[in-house]
Amino acid sequence: MDFGLKGRKAIVCAASMGLGKASAIALGKEGAELVIVARRREILAQAADDIAAQTGVRPMTVVADVTTPDGRGAIISACPNPDILINNAGGPPAGDFRNFGRDDWIKALDANMIAPIELIKATVDGMMARGFGRIVNVTSHAVKAPVAMLALSNGARTGLTGFIAGLARTTAARNVTINNILPGTFDTDRLKSNLTALAKNTARDVAAVTDEIRDANPTRRFGHPDEFGAVCAFLCSVQAGYMTGQNILVDGGAYPGTF
């Protein structure tokens, strides 16, 4: 299936590794022109090499911190008229909420709620004027099924979800869709850090905790980042123009509810 993305300009945040990088690769394979963003120059450069090797096209790189106005300004300067925006940022640390102070909460909100909103504000009107836009926010399965040790993530990402629920219905008539992907346990560095924190909090061995979490999933495995990237690319496609304001859970069936 041709997703109709050839020549479309795509900003992909936190694209140096994990789910962001997988999303960039999937979009690149569909012919999108990529602008990839991350904070660490060397890792971002390596990601650009990997993406070019897999897609045949070298992405533009922007070393920037999306949580800062200067960082967001650098991103928009590099790609002022994107057709696609993938909002993504590393999740805040796991732990007992009793140990988090105000600064921890503000940092989580800046990364996982305010930054996506500000980037949407900078790009959505141009998308509507041009008659095409796809915005995908990478959130977390914890939005659907909160996890106690992910208190910071639960709060910040759910706040973004509520904001998107209102905004997405106001842009769809101009062929601009806004959706969220809620990843479950994917084999990424973020998962490893969460499993390490869980093991520490429960005074257990990391390997034992990893086995338990993996085997509890109906698939008996962790997700592959390229599986996530494929979902992201589809939500950006011309075929997904009738989907907006949705929270797409990609978790191997871990969430047990009907809705």
C-alpha cells in the first residue's frame, strides 16, 4: 500500500533511538523528507546514518531540546512548513510519587505536555492552510492503564491526551488529523530503565522482573520498535484521514478491557 507520503516533510522528535527512530525509519521508507531531532549530537548523527542506510535518504538533523523555547525555535526554523509532526520525548523517571517535588512535576509537564502543545501551536495552522497535516503524539499505555510507579508520566501524558481530545475535532475539516499512540512494553532503553527501577523498588533481580513482565504479555514478548513505526506511518498516511482524536493502544493485548 502506498501511504501517499512521498515528498511530505516530517518532523520527528526524540528520533535518535527507540520508538522515535523507528517512526522516522518507517516514514522515510514511505518517501517522507525527514527532519529528526534529539539532544545528543553524536547519537543523533549515528541515527541519521542508520536511517539513511535503511531508507536511502539522509535526514536533516536538528540538535535541540524540545522542552525549551530555543530548542523548539530551532526545530521550526529548520522545517517551518511540516506536513507531519511526531511529538515524542523521553519519559520522566519512575518512582514513588512521595519522592517527587514540584521541580520534578514541572520537568515532566514541560517534556510530555507543554512541548508537544507548543510544537502543535507552531505548525497546525500552516497545515490547515495547506489542506494536509498529520500530528501523532507518542504517549504511553499508562494513559489507558496508569502504573503507580509512573506517576509523573501518568499525569503529564494524560494532560496532553485531554488537550488533544478537544483540539483534534477542530482541525479535521481541513484534513489535519491529530492522534496519540499509546505504546506498551517495547524493547527500548526506556523499558530497560523502567524495569531496573521496578526491580529496585521491589528489591528483586532485574532479570526476574524482566521475565515476569515479558511473560505476562499475551504475546509472551516485548514489542519490536519497527512494529510501532509501522503504526505511526499509517496514522500519517492519506488513508488515515478519517481517524482523528484517537488513542491507539499498541501493547500486545496487555490492557484487558473491552474499551
